[in-house]
Amino acid sequence: MSVHKRANNDTYYVSYRDAGGRQRTKTFGKGREGKRDAQKFDEEIKARKLVEAPLPIFAPGEKVYIDQLTQLYINAKKAEGKSLRWIKELAVLVKTHFIPAFAQRPVDEIRFEEIVEIIGKVYADRSQTTRSRYLSYLKMVFQYGVDYELTTKNPLKRWKKPKERPRDTKLTYTDLMKIKELARPHLAWAIEVAWNLGVRTGESELLALTWNDIDWDDSSIKVYATKTKTTRVIPIAPEFLDRLQLMREKAQTGYIIEYQGKPLRKFRRSLKTAAEKAGLTYPVVMYDIRHLFATTLLREGGDVAAVSKLMGHASVKMTVDQYYHLLGGEKRRTIAKLPSLSKPEDVPSLEVAPCELGVAPI
């Protein structure tokens, strides 16, 4: 099973075996998009094989290997109702990078340094946040083995997720408008939805929104947050409700955000390209729109508790901790509202007699 390219027409295809063991081939398009779609399907097949594998059974004292331990952990999380997206991400991580490295060694022989080295090499071009997320996944898998007495140690037991430095978000409303005007239609629409609703801009919220989530009579939309496992209701402004109605008439799928008749999974180069065309000299990611949504509402005098509810935060404190520090002028404007205790005539003169300075008059 792997990604191949046909010499006669330059299309990409994936060769794999189905659940019954039969050899299958799935063809995709040409160029960068065709290759990307083929690679995505290849990853899904790898993840599915691990997720759907039968449960391993161990004899007392038998050594446990990382593929077996991961399989047990995945099945446990599936039973708990863990999201399929999260499970697939873990499955691809282990299947692609850790099973090949540790296939011949039991989990108890895996060392901390080896795990960190693999993550550092494979994901050298990713952010610290991404690398930390993958290490967190692995730490939970290893801890599962210890908790259920399948293994004796967790090589990541002492590893702690580093405190992340708050992102220096520079995106402004003016620059966001520039990006939207130069973006491809599907991206421009996604930006508009993200700006009006303030949702998390990935698969968990923005790309998961469907037309059925909208209550047209109440002018609101229900957003399910997979991060907190809660549902919140966000009011929709009349003007944007009209835009949604117009876009629904043109929609080819049940999802609010789509591309060429298919739901989107993520934004790749389209945002970066639009930002470059707009002449922006700083990096921009979709999540910056959510930051701008929050800070704009707070800067315009929005109630902190209301903003917290719209963002889907667990508490008002979380909203204040994450966003209020970005409002540099708020403290100055607040202190300016403090009434003065001094009258104009009470202000002392700056003129001082020479004798008061210890200098004899001439």
C-alpha cells in the first residue's frame, strides 16, 4: 500500500488491500492536489487498519510491543466515544514512525531520548505546539500500559508539556479585509463565517458546521466544541443571516464550508497565498481570526462574560488570561476615568524662590 504516479497520464493512485484482503486501487487527480489527496487517503487506510485491528491477547509475563499497546489504547478510547479524527491522528503517528522504529523491541525497552529524537526529526518543520501534542498522545498510550499492568514503565513519565508562549497575533481588521478580497472563493467564505461566529477554525468547529446547525427562526447557530464537549448557541447578525441563506441555495453538500462539492478538512496554502498577495509581511493562520474576533469585541466594550460564552471558554478567567493582555490601551483608558481629587488651584506652582534652593539672592 503506497502512493504511486502513472507514467502515461501523470495521475496519482493508491494501491492497498481492503478488509477482505483483496488488492484494490483508487485513482486521484494530477499535480499537487492529486498527490495531496492520494497521500491523505493513504494515511486514512493506514489509520483504519490499526483502528480496526482485532484486540491482542497476552499471556502472563508476555512482553508487549508498541503496536499492541496502541491497539489496546485505541479500542479503549473508541469505547469511551473519543473522536475518530483524534484516533486516526494517533494511529498514523504510531503506524508511520514508531512501529518501524521499535517493532523488534518491547515497550519496556524504549527510552525517552529515542522518542524525543524521532519526534524532533520527523516534525522538525512543525511548531512546538504540534510536537508537544504528539508527545502527549504517546505519553497517554504508555501510561495506559502501566495503569493496566501491561508494561512496567512510562518512558515519558517525567516529560511535561512546555508552557507555550502566547502567539504574537498581528492580524488587523484592515489586513483581514485585504486577505478576504484576494482569497479564493471558498477561503473568502470561510473567513467570513469565522469572523461572524468566532469559532475555532479547524475541523472541530468551523469545518464541522452544517446547515442543519442553523436555527433560521431564532437567527442563531449551534456549535459543538469537541475540545470541551459542550454545545453553545451563537446569535447571527441579520446581514450575515441573509448571506447564509444565499450561500445555502448554492451549496452542494450539507456543510457550510465546502470546496468543489466536498467538505474541507483544512486550509493549506490558500491562506498563505492570499496573505502574500495582500502584501502582509507577517505570518497569518486561520486561528488569528478567532483572536481578532475576541479582541475586537473586548476593545469595543463587549461584556467579558458574553465574549467568553461566544468563544466557548470554560470560564471568564480563561478569556481574560488569553485575550485581555492584548488590549494595551484598556488600562490607560480605564485609569483615565478615575476622578481627580485635586482642584486646579491646589496644583503647586513649579516656580521656586532662589533661597528655597539654598542659593543666596544676588
